[in-house]
Amino acid sequence: MDGREDRREDGREDREPEGSRGGPAPAPPVTDWFGNPPRSFAERYPAHIPLPPTAPRPAPARGAFRPVTIRTASDAVAAAATYLRWLGFREIVQPDDRHSAGVDLRGPGLVAQVDPSTRPAGLRAVECLWLNGLGASAVGIFFSLAGYTPEARSRAAEIGLPLFVLDLTGTPQPVNNAADELTSGGAV
């Protein structure tokens, strides 16, 4: 080559692209299919995906709840079972082997635990009930006489586990939003 541009047979000139003699051409900016700049990982995969909006369910037609006075641990379980039936859950039973799994009540689509101790229920108890519910493809519901630790309440809010506190009259009080929703909507 003598420094002139090469001519092709069709008469046009072959030219090298600008910047190619000094190194590779600069890369075009990275964009998605629509020409938008790339998003961060947090923007693409949010930590919490909100549920789609749904129409509110009408309140179930049910009479007033009649509590069972709590004097013993078995009274606490009976009060929780009565409340669950009032909410609309059916065929509530006490499993024979309840202490190994930590589950006091079961029904179709339901796993419930009743903690009659004088200490607030902890994080481990809440997570174990949630896992029992996942394993049984059922909703988990927790009842406690002494309340819950802050860690347990926080985790229950994250996973949507309904928490109730039983008073000595046997009336469950909702502790979190999931329990409020269950109380207002009843069993599904």
C-alpha cells in the first residue's frame, strides 16, 4: 500500500473507521432493549413484592364469640379452638403427638400453636410454627397468654403470621395486621 486509500471494484473507497488506527473503537453505552440505562440489582429485584390489590371480602355472618375461661393450659387450647371455629375453621383437632412438633391444633388448611406459659413467645416458636404451616400447606396461627418478644412480632409481620394474645377470660386479641385481617375476614 502506498498511503492511498484502496478502491474496490465498484469504485467506492475502503476507509478504516475513525479511532481504529490508535486502538479499538469505544464500546457503545450499555442499554436494555428499549434504550434505557441499566438498573441496579435492587431496582430489578425488590426485596418485597407487594400483593396485587383485591376487593375486600364481606364480613362473615357469625354470632358473638363466647369465650372459654382460662384456668389451665388445656383451657387455653380449648379457648383457641373455640375461637378458630368461630372464625370459620372446621374439624379442629388436637394432634396426639403435639409436643414434638409444637402444634396444638390442626384442621384442614390450619396449623395453630397455643403457648400457655408466662413468658412471651420467642422468635424460634414463631418460625417453627410458620415452617410447620409451610410443610402442611396450611395457614399458621399463634396464640399466647404472655404476648411475644419484639423479634417474634417483627418476624411474624414479615411472614404474615397471625398472632393473638389470650386474656384470662379466653378472648383472643389480635396483635398484628395479619391477625386483624383474619378476624375481619374469617377463614377462607
